[in-house]
Amino acid sequence: MTSASIFILSQATDRKIFKPLLWMIPCCFVGFILGMQSLQNLPVYIIQALFLSLITAFAVVYSLASHRGCQAKMRKPQYSELLMMLVILISGGMCASLFGTGADIILYTLLVTRFRMQSLSLGARLEKMAGVSNVATGVQSGKPVLRGLSGDRIRILLDGVPQDHQQYGVRHPPNLDPVLADRVEVVKGPMSVLYGADAMGGVVNVISRPLLLDSGSTGIKRATLFSQYHSNNNQRSLYLDGDASYNNWGGYLGLGQTEADNFATPKVLTYPANNSGTAPLFSGEIPFTDFKARDLASAIGFVNDTFESTLRYTFWSNDQNYLQQNGQPTGQFLKNHNVLFDSAYQFNDVLLIKSRLSWQQNLRDAGTGIAYQALNDDTVDLSLELNRYQGRFSVLHEAIGGWQGELGIDVVNKQQYTHVGNLIPDANSKSYSVFAFERQSAGRWVTEIGLRFDHMKQQADLINA
């Protein structure tokens, strides 16, 4: 907008004829969208160079303008001037997607966190962060990699509760879609001591949207409807969520679905016809890359001066196909249920007592050589079920002698069943843990200390191995 304004002021243009405000904003918005899609992965030094060049252009154009908006009479714009104006508006919008004024930040929040959710892979969405990469198997299957570790060495959390998703397998992605979440936190430090020995590489915590508790009013407080479409694989998404409150009570409900067909690549000569060593096995429309994912997130909570509790239920499912090297599909039905009850009691000004009870059920049905559209009880060759029950009790304290932290215990019971197939044995795992974490800040120095003791007992049915 600023660049376009400078161009207007540096030309003898009739503002009444030009009527810039009727089309400047939509043109800038088009540029903003283009910038969101094409410029977000630029290195920081290039963004800085663009920013400096924009400031330089501002100063040069303004200094060369003989009247600087003080012409007594202005003429009708030429076609070349209108074309130049269009280029400046779109370019300015693209630059705005990188720098962000107050209004741009609002648009960026809406578009980056919702509109740009192109992948259903948690790993793909986090790989732009420093120190995070992605191990992908297919379009919508990706695992985050922290410090070079993934799988059983990365702990995936939902609202602080560890999740199990058959993470030992390359085709077993985290069964969470953060579109309906409030934010995703990545921990690569000693805080992972709070979550056990299987968090050596770090922790990825998907945090649900907080409830609007104690708002002092009643009714629906916020509602969002958003959708997106991608032409390559005909991927279409629709999400709806909203918050409501009633005195000290609050509630949330979110629903979403994403469905896609096979994606397409440029048609090239494939192997073995092209034996160059770099030729792909498939080109053009890639078969068995379609999927259908569904999400539900709900919560209800209560709060008063000293007590707060929340009950949450989330559901995630993904019906998907994987393309094998022989051109045949592997169809999968993935489902994940989560129930979480959280409570916190402010004992005094220093101590906060927290408790948490959770249940997770993870289901996976698969059929080799069968697309998910034809998958049923008679055609599956692998059916897995995992139930995870966890109780957590902890005490948090504010600064005592400059230290603040948490002391607590965890109790976990996991039950694994293989209903069809022989991938893993039926098993039962019970464990308890005691942990402590303390943190002190002094000027520019931060000291963190963590201790944890785990005891685990596993029993497997080797007959079903």
C-alpha cells in the first residue's frame, strides 16, 4: 500500500478518476496470498535484503518526485501507469507477507495457521523449525526428527499426555492433526526428563485450545469456519470450531475433514525404461496416494477462585493408501481416541496441586495389496489395538530460594492386542515413575535440573508373536 501510494504521489494522476481504494486493497491481498505460498521458505538473509531494498525504493522514489502530492491539477492515468501500479500493489502485498504490520499479522495468523495447513503430517508441519526435520512415508505420513532421533526416541504429547501410535513402524505416523489445536511446542532440552526415558530426542506437545472460563457472560464467544482446496490431488478440507461460556463454565467443539485423490507429478520416463539410476518408479498420476481424514475435538470445563477442572475428548481417523514398490496398495484404517480429565487446586500462594487422568485407544487395520476402499473385516491381514491408561499427580511451587519447579508421580498401564496377523505379541505393560524438575533464572543465566526414576514391568504372550 505504501509503495502504491508513493507511485500515485510521484505521478500527475487525477485521484478522482483513479479511485485507488476501490482496487488497491484486493490487489495487495492477492499479492499477500502469493507471498504466503511462495516466499515463506526464503532464507532470513534474503528477507532482510528485500526489506532493505523496499526501504531504499521508498526513499529514492519519494526524493525524485517533484511535487510529492502537491500538484494543483492532475491528469488521467496512462495504461502503462495502471499496469505499473498493479505490479507494485501485488509486489507490495508479497513483501507484506514477510514483514507484517499490525493488520498483516492478523492476516498472517489466520492464513499461516489455517490456510497453509497443506499437509496432514505432523513432521512436515514442524520441519521448518530449527533443529527439526521430517521422516516421510507417503503424502500424509511424517514423523518429526529431533537431534537426529525419531520414532521411539521422540515423545509425542497431546496436552502433556504421552501418546502411543505404534511408533516403531515407518508407516505409523503420529495420530494427531494439529489444525484444531491452539499451538505445538517442541522441547529439545532437559525438560524431557518429565516424560520418561523414551524422550531422549525431545518432546513434541500438541496443545488444545484453552477454554473461555470465567468470562462473566453467556453465549457463543467465538466461531470459525475455514476451508482450503488444492488442485493437484483435488484435496479439499473443511473445518468448523467454536467456543461458548456460561458463568464459570466453558465449552469447545471442533470438527473437520480432509479428503484427497491421487496426486500428480510431471510425466517422465520411468525405470526400467530409463536406467539412468535417478529415474522414478512412477510418474504422472501416482496411484494409491489418496486418503480421507476426520477430526473431532471437544471440551468442557469449570473454574472458581481456587479450583479448575477440564474434561476433553478428541477423535482422529485417517483412511489412507500407501503405494508399494510393486505398484500395489497397502490400505489402512487408523483411529485414535483420547479422553483427558485435568484438575488443579491452588493450595496457597506458593503451592499448586494438579492431577490428571487419561485414556487413549489406538486402532490400526491394514491390508496388503488392498486399497482402503475395499478393506473390511474379511480382507484385513493386520489388526492392532492399544489401550493406554495414565494417572499423574504433581505439586508445582513458585519461587522458593530462587527455584521454581514440579515434583510428581506417574502411573501407566498399557494393553496391546494383535487381533489379526503376527506383527507384535499381545502384551501388558505397567510402570510407575517419580520425577522432579527445578529451574532458576539469574540475569542472563538459566539453570535447569531434572531427576526421574522409572520402574516398568512387561508381560508378553509369545505364542502370538
